[in-house]
Amino acid sequence: MIDISRTDYAMTPAERRAVFKRPAADTKRRPAPIGTGPPSETCGSCANLYRRAFSKTYLKCELMRATWTGGAATDVKARDAACARWAVAKPPERA
């Protein structure tokens, strides 16, 4: 008779964690840890935020330009808490 429950192939919780690992919380490359900057400031209000325009616009940190990749590892989010390297952005000039 065939065992439908397949208990002979069941994984233990430790084996399951090893197979189905979750990615690290924040593996992105940053000049400093998120949240170490001024309170109530975000990456979106930083002078170092760079908008890289292709078919979509990708937000990058200008301080990390040497390590930019074509993937999401170097993208930043405008709503992320500011890092210790946060700088005051100049207001846009009016014509």
C-alpha cells in the first residue's frame, strides 16, 4: 500500500530553515547604516540622492557611485531613514 502522507520525506524544522532561507534584512550597500542620520529626515531629502533615468528612474546614493551595479543592491528608497552622511539638499532654482 502507498503511504499518501509521505512522512518518510518530511523535513525537520532545522532542515526546513536551511532549505528555505530568507534573505538578510538589509544587504544593500550604503555609506552608513540607515537611521543614523538626523531624526525625521529621509533619503528623499538628501543632497546625495541621484535619480538615474532609464526606461524607469532608479534612486541611487551619489556617495556610493563607485560601487553602483545594474541591480537593486545599490538602489535606495526615498522613504528610508537618513544615514549619518545625510546632507542638506539645495532648493531647486526658479527661472
